Amino acid sequence: MKPITFINFTTLLFSSALLSAADWSNWRGPAMNGSSTVGNTPAAFSTDKDIRWSADMPGAAASTPIISGNHVFISSTDQTKENLLALAYDLKTGKQLWSHVVGQGLKQDDRSNYAGASPVTDGKHVVFFYGTGDIAVFTMAGKQVWKKNIQDEHGKFYFLWTFSTSPLLHGEKIIMQVLQRDTPVHNSQKGGGKHASFLLALSIKDGSKIYQAERPDEAIAEAKEAFSTPVLHEHNGKTQLLVTGGDCITGHDPETGKEIWRWGTWNPDKIGHWRLVPSPVAGSGIALACAPKGAPIYAVKLGGNGKLDDSHIAWKSTNANVSSDVPTPLFYRGHFYVAHNGRKRSHTLSCIEPKSGKVLWSEDLKVEGKIEASPTAADGKIYIITHHGEVVVVASGTKFQALHKVAMGPGRNGRVRSSITLADGTALIRTDKTLFCVGK
């Protein structure tokens, strides 16, 4: 390690009594939409200004750090030993509190590695998952509660690319999705027979299966593969699990995994290579599903049942910038924000009116690196980081205002994908080599 250089009802639904509004307990934050109600988040900083502490990372990873109380949890690779690590740090000082090897292996392809999933906590336990199928639960103090491999119990994963989905917690259930191909794609996957995609709920106490619900789709080939994460959202007093992948978006009962509604498809021609990365995001009675590869975003009206027809689509984006192949959109203070990588090296952020889809503004952020991390927001500020580690801070709201831009590393050869985590007076910024705790 380097030297130490008004919570809403929806949020309460997803939080343990041990979690507070200041916690960022899962990769999309306390309301599972990329935002937080905390204040005084940093607006101007650099690698040598307002850095409370920094810690060397043992390897690159796309996972986002989470915060619970005075704990920071983050998953990582150890690129030298090719181990998969669960790490804990003190939020105030940066002291490493504990480190555990959860699995072995580094990557399946050259575009990502097995430490793409972010941990999740209820304030008593912290859950780590990796693309190898290894999952482990620890106490806050670092004592292992249990560990297993999902593939051992539920079959080999059938993915072309390295599987990544972050677990989430609902009560005492760990909920995950495995949206995969029905037949093997690599030689190492062969011998497992035909597979279905499914939602899986495990007991946080002992890892026992609570339910496994099949999640069917009509996609083909790679379009069956989803690297999204399900989110919980409360609408009209009922909590639903929202899932995107396999050319459709679905809503489920988180207690049983039973499907309540579905809409699809954004892929009527059944293009085979349309894998899905962005997770769903919901707000103002609307759930967004981002079709891949520069295709539109679809706004689905919440509250339906069964198989929904296109009358349930509030709008479909027509502005080329309102599209997302990788970053998950943000919902904050009544608006959606969409990050997009366009042609001719344009990298934009757009502000969208939820009910109508009206584009209130769409601005080129004037950065060099590709944006694959998802935007986050708090204290009236939106934070974005690029592959190169360029951090851009803009004001939220109906008028675009750039507040700050700074290079945090590693530069042109970087592949930074970890979203920026926000707490009271604090931002956690993870680059390929360093975790920065920013704050006065």
C-alpha cells in the first residue's frame, strides 16, 4: 500500500437496518440507480490534491468499490499470482483491514478478467462473486462464513466472453442472474448438455438454494449472453426485480423469482452477436432497457403484467447519442443521464426527460478515452471516468455545466471500467493500478 498520502422509502426497502444513507452498499448505490443523497462530494481534485489516501491495487479489475460504515470493500485480481481477491480497507485511513483469496484464474479473454463483479453488503455480511463462479461471504471483520462455486452446483457457464454480473441482496437472499447461451461455445464448456438461463437466490447465512427460476428468451447465439446486473425497484408500493438480457426486459417477484411481466424485443431480426452489458435503471414510472451496438434505448412503462406489447413503450430514443453499449444510465433528481461513445472520438453525456424521452441536453465531454464505467451522482454532481482515467464532473439538471476534468491515470493504455463511488465528502476512484480516496 502507498503511504497515506433524507433517505427515501425505496432505499429503505433494499437496506439493512445497519446501512445508512451514507453507504454505497452495491455497485449502483443505495437506490440502485447510480445515485446517492449524500452531500459535500468533492468537485475539484487531482492525484496530488485532496487525496485522503491511496492504495496500490494488486491487479486491474472492472469492479466498483462499495462502502459500509467505515469499511471499503473491493474485489481484485492478483495479476502476478493469478488469484482472485476480496479486499477490505478502512475508509478514513486507507489501512488494509483484510485480504482473502477466493478463487484462482485471471481471464477467459483479452478484453476483461474474472474480477468484473462488484461486492455487495448488508452491513453484517459482504458478498464477493467472480466470473469463475466462485462466491464467498465474509463478516465485516473478514471471517469467512461460507464459500462455493456456482458452476459446481448449477453447471458450467456458457459464455463467449468472461462472465460478469454483480450479486445483490434482498433481505437474507443473495440474488444473481445467469443469462447465458443454451449450448457450449468453448471446448472447456463441452459435456454439460443443454442449459437454460436462470435467476438464482441463495441464503446469505449458509449458501443454500432458496430458488432457481428459469428465465427464458427467444434470442440466438451471443445475443443470449448478458453481463448486466439485476436491480430492485419499488413501484406502486411493490418491489420488483428488473432484468435485462436475451433481447428482452423482465420484471420478477424477488421473493420467488417468478416473472411478472416482460417486453421484447429490441432485436426483431435476431442478430446473433448482440450481447448485452448495461443493466436496467428505473425512475418516474419508467424502466430503461439499452439495446446494444448503437441501437436505441427503450423506455418501458412500469405497472404492466404478462407479455407487454408496444403500447407499454413510453418512448424509443432517436438521438444517436441516447444509446449505450456498455455504461448503465443514471437516474438522478428526476432525470435520466446516458453516457455514449460515438463516432469520431466523441464521448457524450445526455440528460433525458423520463416521461417523454425529450433530450434536454447532449454534450461532448471532450475526453480521449472510451467510457465504459457507469455515471454516478450525488450532491448535484455527476461523475464519469474513462478508460484512460480521465474524470469528468458536471452539474446535474436541465442545463449542462462542466465543473471539473482531471487525469487520474493510467493514460492511453488504460482500461478503467470501475464506476466512481460516492459517500459524504468522499469519492472513491479506482483506476487500473490505484484506489484513490478523494476528499478534504
